Amino acid sequence: MEERYNIYHNRLISLKEGEHFCPKCDGKGKVKDFNKYRIYKCIFISLVCNKCLGDGKIDWIETATGKSNRTL
């Protein structure tokens, strides 16, 4: 069983049957946004992945329909 560390939730996540790691963030839950300003300075900002909404994994239904934005 493959596990990866999710930066967004600060824990290890493992896959169940039918799930796979998010192809955009590779299971981390956050993606880096490279923002240039001026000529010589740059900023790396971590943003929550918009494909898996920070969970780091998606199943086959979420692949077809997209992840639902649920607020609890």
C-alpha cells in the first residue's frame, strides 16, 4: 500500500480501492504558485490544490464529475 504525506492536512494519506493520488499535486494537497515581481525577486506561494481540494486523492467518480466543494 502506497502512502504519501499530505501537507494540507499534516498527516499521511493512503489509498483505498478505486482511488489514486491527485495528478496535479501528487498527493501533497498544495501546489506552488510562482509569482514574479520586478526583475530579480520572486515569491513561491503554496496554494490549496483546486483539483482535489487539498485531500490529495481522488476516486473514479471525482475524476469524471469533479470534486464537490463541501463545507461542514
